[in-house]
Amino acid sequence: MPRTYPLTKVRNIGIMAHIDAGKTTVSERILFYSGKIHKIGEVHDGGAVMDWMDQEQERGITITSAATTTSWAGHTIQLIDTPGHVDFTAEVERSLRVLDGAVALYCAVGGVQPQSEQVWRQSEKYAVPKIAFINKMDRVGADFFGVVEELQETLNANAVPVVIPIGKEEKFAGVIDLIAMKAVYYSEKDKGVTFTEEEIPAELVEEAKTWRANLIEKAAEQDDALLEKFFGGIEISNAEIIDAVRKATMARKMIPVYCGSGFKNKGIQRMLDGVVNFLPSPLDQPPVINAKDPSVSRKPEDTEPFAGLAFKIMTDKHMGKLTFVRIYSGILQQGTVVLNSSRGKEQRIGRLIRMHANRQEQITEAYAGDIVAVAGLSETRTGDTICTMDVKPVILESIEFPTPVMSISVKPANRGESDKMGVALRALADEDPTFLVSFDQETGETILSGMGELHLEVLVERMKREFSVIGEVGRPEVAYRETGTAAQQGSYKHIKQTGGRGQYAHVVMSLEPQGPGKGFSFVNEVKGGNIPSNFIPSVEKGVIHAMTRGPFAGYPVVDMLVTLIDGSYHDVDSSDFAFQEAGRACFKELFLKSAPQILEPVMGVEVTCPEDYMGPVTGSVCSRRGRIDSMETKGGDKMIRGFVPLNDMFGYSNSVRSLTQGRGSFTMQFERYEAVPFGIAEEIIEKQRAANKIR
């Protein structure tokens, strides 16, 4: 059955922003004005459609990205509402990987906040075109033009207003559309469903003309023919402006800026016009290319062989495991057998579902450009490619996720629930690539690792609510690392004779530190077959094994370059195992001579509070080994930015509330690893050695 809507009329978009900028509120208005829902749900009363999880409704935050499909002005819009909290950054990362465009949302008071910068960087990594929406224009301290300036300076974005506000704060009344040159007012009787276009108020005419000229000039800069007209003083039509802005937006050379108030139901429809006018359809995207073989590609057309990327896993209590798939080419039909080319496994497509948050609409086939949920892909993980069996397989570029920075231990409250807890943790780890589960053989504890306190707290709560498993949770532990700081070279011979065939392996290696974040590299420089080529991977395997639990304090080793220089072997006694042991032992000896040090995760912290509390707040940051980076005034509040070791941030939310009488808030995100001061490092090492019995 052919598709019922042309691909040119499809928009795959996400809404991305800092926490509490109003993403879910704006998403609810989009669904309401487009006729998808008939009653607006609010975040503050737990009624938002897109925040469908119990915990989302209770906490008033978005935890998991929710997908829905709606329509506007004859276009099909597939919308993903992403979380703003840094602990759930994986949800943003995987959503941006599969979207064609995004709405970057900003608070008119808060402006460009830390997580705004983080999601901006993520969107740039995946080359996602964007429009901006400055929300909360009705709030005290709202500053539309100030935020536009921040977008230009902080994000280096060519932010160009397409509308400007009529009034602000409690006097915010509507917007002036700079293309149509009309004032737009929204009816409060029907929550902004109806609006009127009127002449621009006399006192704002000159300002509107100035900003319209700015819009035309910026658009013309991206179009030579238009630029000629502009400098020649020739009238430029509205259609020409829209076309030029669209081209510039899709080339990521311009960010059209809208404004409004989601909560007061103003400005959303004009922003939706911007989505369909300026953001790309799947057809505007280049063909996807095979990550392993660039000569193989797929165009975004139904007639091409099927290829899709699994970007999200969700466990549904009725249907089991659901895999969210972005279809890049071809048609996906219920019941067909596809290849998971990332893992080399064949799988049958069960049910095909178009999602509306947690409500489902079953369909029989989906097309290029669609985002659907699939039941039946039991072997598929986040980032896997699924494709047709009929032609040469394609493997699409996967998704990179950040490394967890915090761990907790957990054990079932009842001894008999160990297996049940194992099933629950496996299901949750399937869904979330930044949630890792491991088992400590020495202590007998299950270790959960994630992106922060809130992340792990939510996962433990989900284990209780969704799988009926109550866990006893240990104190959160920081994910320390260790690294060497001085180059070393040496050799090691692994020799064992116990009667019969012995063990022999001899390696000569060097270690040297790499820059922060460079990871691990292994280089083979053995000449003349002194070590047979089939034993080289065994040496590397032994080194990696030694790095998993470092020789210095038992933490993973990072940022080291290991070079295998020389060695020798025995025709009879050499084996994979012997060379693994030689590699492991040689690395251990050299690493302990390399002036090792402990590294700790350092967080970028931003605290917002009234000016009266600035002294106690800055003191609290410094008392936690923090360094103040900047202080500024925004929207009447003071904003203090700094860097604090994660180990000193436990329980900080309670401290901020106490110090500011509940009027302050803070956010933090991982910045980098730094060396731990000597005195504190000694404490950490003693504690870790006691826990792991390292001698």
C-alpha cells in the first residue's frame, strides 16, 4: 500500500533545552493546536501527555524521550520531547542522532544555560538544523533581545528574529510577524486556538521595520540573487524571504528565532509555521552511507532497499520489548525478516506501532522518513542497524554515549529475589546505554553505574515500580580513574615449568601517558617475528585485563599509550595464555613505576539564587573544593558558575535549598577528569584497597 502523505511534507523534529525551560509545556500546546489532543495537560499538575511515566508526573521533569505524531498545515510532524536534566543526556543524544531538525527552546529569563550549551553541542555533532523558540515571555525579567544576543555570543549562532514580542512580562500580549508584518494576538477565551492579525501598533512600527530589514539582510547573505535585489533596493517578496531563510536554516547558517509563552498559550502556532517552512524533510537530507564501506549508500526514498537505525529500547508491560527505529530508506512491513547487520543476526518484525507518548496505534507498514516502534527485535540494541536481507547489507553510523561517572551497590531486600532483580536490571540496561550493571566477585555486590544521583535514583525506583523488586542501596560512589604520568620501559618473562609442557612468553614494552580523554592505544613495533603475529593480540588482551582494575588503586586505567617493542617465544611452551600473562604482568610493573595518580570526575556547576544569598552560596561551592569561574546577574537573580569534584556534590541540592530558604536551584554536568590532591588520593587508595583487598 503506498504512503498517504508525500515525504516532502514530513518533519522529524525534537525539542531540546535546559531543564525547566518549558519543553513539555510547549509540546502539549503543539499537540493541542494541531488537534492531536483536546485538553491541555500541565506539567505542574501531572497531566502532561508527553510525561507519561509516574515518576515524570511526580517529579515534574522529563525522564525518557517521548515520541508522537501529529500534523500542521498539511505536514506530518513526528515529534520527540527530550529530557533537559543532564543525568538523562543519553535520551537527548540518541534522539538527535535520528532527527532531521530541532526546536531549541530557551527561557526568556534564564537564557542560554549550561544544559542548553550541552544539547547545542550534541545537535551540532549530528549537523541538525534548528529554529529557536524563546519561551516564558510572560515571566518577570524576560528579555527577548538579550537572549538573542546570548545565542549569538555564547553559542556562536547566527540567531535572527523572525518575530519580535509585543510587550514583555505581565504586558506580553503577542508577537509581530516580521515576514507578514502583522501584529498577532491570541485569544485567552479558547487558550490561544484563535488569533487575530492586526496592524502593528504605531509605537512599534519603526522597531519592526528595523528587525525586518535585519531578517532580509541575513537571509540575502545566503542567496546571491537576493543580495543583488537587496542592495539594489528592489522589493523582496515574502515567498523569497521564506525560501532564503529555509535554505540558510538547512545549511545551518541561520537560526530563525521565535518567541512566546507556552503556559499562556501565545506564539506556538507561529513557531509551528517555522517548523514546516524552515526545517528539512527527510528528502532534504543526503543519502545515508555505510559506516564500513562508503561506496554503499541509501537514498531517503521508499523505492530504495530498507535500512533503519534502532535508537531507543523501551519495555512495555503488555507488548514486552519495543525497539524505536528511524527508517532511512525503503519500506518496513509487519512480518518480514530483516537483518541486524551490526550483529549479523536475522530477526522477524512483529508488530509495527506508531507511538503517541505511551499510547499506541498499530500499522502494517512504515516508510522512509518514519519513526516507529517495533515488537519482536529481541536481539537488537541501541545503535544497531537493521536492513533488508535482499541486497548488500548496510551498517549505519552508531550512537556514541558518555561514560557513567557514579556507581552504587544494590542487593535485593529479600534473598529469594536475586533472579528477579537480575531480570529487571538487564531490561533497564537494555533501555539505557549509560546504565551499566556489573558484579563484584569479591564483595558479592551488584554495582550499578550511571550519570548521576538522580539517574540512579530513578532507575532503582523503576526497578521497584515496574518489576516489583525492592533493592537495598549503598552510598553512591564516584567513578574514579587512574593514569600514569611518566614514561617507562621494561621487559617481563613469564616462565613456568611444572612437568610436561611449560609456559614461556617474553615481552619488552614501553608505557607513556596520553593527553586527558585520549583513551588507550596499543602499538605493535615488534620486528623480524621475534613474537609471532598470532600472539600480539594476546599481549594486548593481557594489558587491557590489567587496566580494567588498575595496579595502583584498583580503578580503571585511562589515557595510556602502550608500545610492544620486542620479545621472544618458545616453539613448544609459548601460548596465548602465556603472552596474556606476560602482557598483564609487564604492564603492572611498569605502571607502578610511572608515577601513577588518581583522577576524579569534575562537574560544571551553576547555582541560581537571589542576590541576598550569594555569599553563603559561593562559600558553599568553595567549601566543596570548588573553583568559582564566573558570576553574573540574569533575570534579577545571581548566577554562579564553577567547577566542583563530583565526590563533594552529594546532597548539594538540600544544601542549596537550606542556604537560600528554598529560593535557589542548581544544575551540574560532567566536564572532565582531573588529578585528585595528594592527601585526598591517599584516603581514596586506602579505602579502595581495603574494599578490594589489594596488597
